[in-house]
Amino acid sequence: MQVTLTRADQSGVFALPEGKTTADIQNVLLDGMPTEIVFVKNQTEIDVPAAQLNSTVTAIFK
């Protein structure tokens, strides 16, 4: 399952869909390319340090 994530705030933090946690993530893409992430907020959000305001962040779930 592939989902475009919603930005949680003006930083690079993105919310995961309801019912999903970081344990469900297979990969995260930043504008279509694999990227580094940091788990935050009880594993229900991720920080994508390289994300810009106009970036598209997509998570691929198990």
C-alpha cells in the first residue's frame, strides 16, 4: 500500500495514516526517491529532514 503523507506542520514532520505506525513502513520516498527518516511522536509521525515545503512524501506500507 502506497500513501502520500500529510504534512503535520511547517517542518519536515508528516503524519502517518490512522491505524499505521512506523513498524508498518517498508520505505519512504521524497519526490519519488528513497530518503532518510526519523521516527517521532509515538511512532505515528515521521520527520523527513530533507523535505522542502513543496516536497511530496510517500510511504510504502507492508
